[in-house]
Amino acid sequence: MQAQYDYSGKVVFVAGGTSGINLGVAQGFAQAGASVAVMSRSQDKVDAAVALLKAHGGEVFGVAADVRDYAATENAMKAAQAALGKFDVLISGAAGNFPAAALGMSANAFKTVVDIDLLGTYHVLRAAFPLLKKPGASIVNISAPQAFIPMEMQMHVCAAKAGVDMCTRVGAMEWGAAGVRVNSVTPGPIEGTEGMKRLAPNETTRHLITETVPLGHFGTPDDIAQACLWLSSPLARYVTGVVLPVDGGWSLGGVSSSFDGLKKAFAGAGKPA
Ligand code: COA
Ligand code: NAP
């Protein structure tokens, strides 16, 4: 990975930063010189992520907390700030997903995803803002194409991530006066991630999805890291309130083509219990 901007002296907090895309984003910032804090539910995942991030040489802090619990989220952020001194960048990416038809899941299953993705994002933004608030600060929410393209078996995720993008837009409006920018990055299908294991669990489903990506291949966590690095740097100082797809063009075809692959994939896998 080649850094576009030197983040030495900056502190980045990554909610849900212990695996997959978000860990890749945390690594991108660590490689670019930042001190990094990561938070997720599992202490084991936190410990493993901290060990990995320390290899980049900077200061690293890890803390276990569930974004559904506001007090725990706020305490985790205060602990990270006490350890690393301040926050300059917030990445909010904790999420849960499973393929299930709207009537094939319980009300609690729907609520669980909304609580993690949407309420959890609000908790993270709300707890972070007083610690982050200063001109030049940046918030990036990790969203999903489901936020703006309806997808079968994903009513819970579509609803939650659409809400996440609205938090981005309203946050940009309310916090612009404080000099804080808020943007969303929308990953397409990303190689080797838990999300893709769930939505494309075998070669057939992978192939069906790949066929609908104009660039013809899955992305990597580093592709998402590069977008977050740019958006959070002074190079993007006049960019706020945007929802930036980083998806190889996957979302361009909309319902009719882009998600045809996923629809076929769901026909062969991930049926609700
Ligand atoms: N289909 C339908 N319902 C499902 C489901 C599935 N595949 N998986 C879980 N649920 C339901 C459960 O049955 C439960 O509902 P119930 O109480 O009516 O039975 C509800 O969802 C909550 O499940 P639970 O396992 O208690 O939730 P949790 O808080 O422990 O875990 C999840 C949250 C379900 C989202 C879990 O998959 C998770 O932790 N995901 C994080 C990783 C991830 O999803 N990564 C990809 C990000 S894109
Ligand atoms: P992942 O590895 O499962 O990442 C999810 C992270 O969030 C993990 O660190 C997880 O750790 C944490 N987390 C989950 N629930 C949490 C909770 N309640 N409280 C705190 N932390 C929690 O999945 P991924 O596929 O890389 O997805 C990362 C992000 O990218 C998500 O926002 C997802 O919606 C988005 N996305 C992914 C893809 C893709 O191709 N994979 C495509 C579009 C969008 P714990 O288990 O320890 O809590």
C-alpha cells in the first residue's frame, strides 16, 4: 500500500476495526503513520488486531465494546482518547449481515441488524463527536450498496444502511460549522471478507457476482482503505456529505443488473431457516 498523505501525529478510531474491511482500513492508517484505536465485541479479535497493527510501528489501542450499548461505546472511546491523547479521524464500520427474506426472519433478527448498523452508527458518532470536534476532523461511515439499491433477502441491511447514509448527510450539515466533515464509503464485493463469505459462500456464487462487476473482479480491503485515507485527509477538505461507492462500478447497473448476480447467488445459498 502506498500512502497518499502522511498521517504521522494523527489519531484514528475505527469502530468495528478488528477484522475484514475495517481492519484493512485501520492498517492503511497505521501504515500511513497514524496512531490507531480499534473497537469490537470480541476481546480475542481486539487482541489479534492490536498485535497486527503494532507491527506497523505506531501506537495502537484496542478495546472491547458492543456498539449497541451506548455507555460501553462512550467508555471505550474515552479510554482510547486517554491512551492516545486525542482523535482526528473516526471510521464507523461495525455491522452485521445475513441473507434472509423479509418474512423468513424474526422481528428480533431485523432489529438486531438495525441495532448494530444504524443505532450503532449513531452511538459511535454521538460518543465520538465531543472528543473529535475540531476543524479538519473527519468521519467516514462504512456503508453498503444496499443503502441505495434494494436487494432481495436484505431488507434489514437495506433499511439500516440507508439510515447510515442519512446520518452521514445530516451529520455533514450539522457539524460542517465546526469544521468536521462526514462522508460514507460504500464498498462493493470485497475479497476474503466475512460479508462476502455470507453473501457469496462458494465459487458459483462468487462467479455470478463477479460477472456483474464492470471492472470484472472483487475489490480488496486496501481499496477501501485508500478511499478512507483520501477522504480523511486535507486533500478532500471541501468534500462532505458524500456517499462514495468504491465498488468497481458494481452499483451502476442498479437493481436490474448489478444485483442479478446476488439474486441468483441467494437462490442457491443463504435460504432462511
Ligand atoms: N437468518 C435469519 N435470522 C437470523 C440469522 C439468519 N442467518 N442469523 C441470526 N438470526 C436471528 C437470530 O435467530 C435471532 O433472532 P431470534 O432471537 O428471533 O431467534 C437474531 O437474529 C439475533 O441473533 P443473535 O445470534 O442473538 O445475534 P448476535 O447479536 O449474537 O449476532 C448477528 C448478530 C446475527 C448479525 C451475527 O451474524 C454477527 O455477529 N455478525 C457480525 C459479523 C457479520 O455479520 N459480518 C458481515 C458484515 S457485512
Ligand atoms: P466483518 O469482518 O465481520 O467486520 C465487522 C466488524 O464489526 C468486526 O470487527 C466485528 O467484530 C465488528 N462488530 C460486529 N458487530 C459489532 C457490534 N455489535 N459492536 C461492535 N463491533 C461489532 O465484516 P466485513 O465484511 O469486513 O464488513 C465490514 C464493513 O463493510 C461492514 O460495515 C459492512 O456492512 C461493509 N461492507 C462489506 C462488504 C463486503 O464485501 N464484505 C460490502 C459492502 C459493505 P466483533 O465480531 O468482534 O464484534
